[in-house]
Amino acid sequence: MAEGIHLAAEGVVFRYPHAERLAIDGVSFAVEPGERLAIVGPNGAGKSTLLQLLDGLEFPTAGEIRIGNTRVTPSALRQIRGRVGLVFQSPDDQLFCPTVADDLRFGPQQFGWPRAEVEAAVEEIAAQFELTDLLPQSPLQLSQGERQRVALATTLILRPEILLLDEPTASLDPRRRRRLIELLGGLEQTLIVATHDLDLALDLCPRCVILSGGRVIAEGESARLLIDRALLEGSDLELPLRLQGRG
Ligand SMILES: Nc1ncnc2c1ncn2[C@@H]1O[C@H](COP(=O)(O)OP(=O)(O)OP(=O)(O)O)[C@@H](O)[C@H]1O
Ligand SMILES: [Mg+2]
């Protein structure tokens, strides 16, 4: 994706209103177009907060985030939203329509796509995500794993250039987890995946950032960092399952 967009965070600091400590404490990293980066870290490390900052749902207290040449600020939001898509950790934060089909249509309709194009895109994404039978159902009647797939589809239908995923495998059974990893691995988009599933990070993302207490404590090749037992244990993480039990 030669003409894709570059993302950069520089010295980003964020404090939730009334919170005592910083949720994000001076984070810098850059992502090249088409790259797949994992953001790993234990509960409370700041992974979800960081993705929300990258998507313009929150804004840095200090420092800045740039998507291409655009700084993520309230006035640039419409531009950002057309290029960046976030799939929330909890699908319940993302699905609010009476049916799965309506949830899939919602984004394209907001962007003013012609009706026929919306319907064709819904059909295509539903087939890709094995959601065709679920289209008439209410998201409330679906299992957690099904809801998670619908949430991902509602974001991918817009074909964002940068896809932000928050714990995308948390509720999936092993077969669907494997299939999701294959699907994500085949995408051309830039992927930033926040997860404590280190096997997912190893499978999907050649590079990772380890976050702990809102700070980057290591950054580099996943194949090197995620087998470093001392580094991981120092960050309240454990070796990927497939490496546990080996010397
Ligand atoms: N809405 C909020 N208001 C105040 N503090 C918050 C809020 N959301 C998160 N925090 C705090 O910010 C810090 C980072 O939280 P965040 O949800 O980003 O972590 P995370 O790495 O995504 O964790 P998890 O693995 O549990 O999803 C935590 O200390 C958390 O308590
Ligand atoms: Mg989180």
C-alpha cells in the first residue's frame, strides 16, 4: 500500500477527568502504511485508552497524534473517522440497531453511500463473516462471539485505511479465532491490535509495543520481545501459551 497513511503518536499524555494517575504517560510510536502492530500489556496498562486516542474518541492532555498529515483534534474528526476504524473491546458499545443488517448499514449510510452500494456491501461483508443467517436478528439475541464478529464487520464494511482492534479474539472459539487471524492477516489495511493474547500478537503482528502503567516499556519485533520471559514477567505478562513449558 504505497499510498497508505502513516500514523504517529508523539509524547502522548492522557489523564481521565478526576483520575489521580495518568492513563497514558508519554507514549510515542509510529506505524507505517500496511504494517501490523500489536499493543500488548496487562489489564489497566492503557491499551483501550490509547486506541480511543488514536480514533479521536478522546484527545491527548499533552503531545499529539497524527494520521498522515492530519493532527487528531476535534475539528479534524470527520476526516479521521473516514480513514480510521475502531472495533471496541465490548461489542455492546458498538451495536445499537434493531437488527444486524441495520447495524451493518449504519456506517455506510452515515457517509452517504448510495442505497444499492450499501446493500451490496452488507451482503458481501455478511458472507465474509458468516453472518448472512444472522442479518434479520437482533444483536441482543446473539452470543458474545457472534456480536464480536458483527462489531468487526460494522467497522470493516467502511474499508478504513487504519483498523484499530481492541481484544478482537476475547470471545471467540478456537476455530473462529483461527479464521479471524487468517482474515486479518489477509487484509491490506494497517492494523493496530490491542491485546493480552500474546499468541495472537505473535501470529498476526511482526512488531509490538509493550505497554505497562501507561508507558511503553519495550518496542520491537514480536518474535524477539514476546519470547523474553524476564521482560514479560516484569510487565505482568506471560509467555505465549505455545511457548510455555519449553526451556
Ligand atoms: N472512563 C474512565 N475513567 C477513569 N479512568 C479510566 C477510565 N477508563 C479507564 N480508566 C483507567 O485508565 C487506565 C487504563 O485503562 P484501559 O482501559 O486503557 O486499560 P487496558 O490496557 O485496556 O486494560 P484491559 O486489559 O483491562 O482492557 C486504568 O487505570 C483505568 O482504571
Ligand atoms: Mg482494554
